[in-house]
Amino acid sequence: MCGIVGAFSLDGASPVRADLVARMNDVLRYRGPDGGGVELRGPVGLGNRRLAIVDRAQGAQPMSNAEGTHWITYNGEVYNYRGLRGELEG
């Protein structure tokens, strides 16, 4: 089972404290011993702990689009990714 953490600055302008998000993520290490990541973007901080079951080689999170403008972390599997890929690329 994976773990997800997040923090948001209530004023929407102050940066999220990196140490806070890192500590939150470390607390969940037991839920995702195979990897973890943190992404800080101004007033938003995301963290993820990963338990690698299906895609052991890839899948590091949080992850972004190619431009690095949108970020996500989630716990789930997209089983029909092959069919979706062609549709999304079109």
C-alpha cells in the first residue's frame, strides 16, 4: 500500500515548508518502502511513498507533465494504459 501526503499554505502565497512535507512523507515510509518523492511548488507541497508491485522500474512520484507545469501524486493502477495512450496522443 502506498502513502500520499500534501500541504497547502492557507494564504495561497506563502511557500510550504519543505521540512514539514519531508517529515510527513517520512512518517509513511512503512507504507511505501520502495521509494518516495516530494515536490514543492510555492504554496503547495506533495509527497508520495511507493510500494512497487506492478511497474517496478518506473513510476516515481510526484510526477508532472512534460513541461513541469502540472503535478500529481496518486495511488492506483491504470490497467488499460496501452489503449489510452494512443487515444491521448491523438
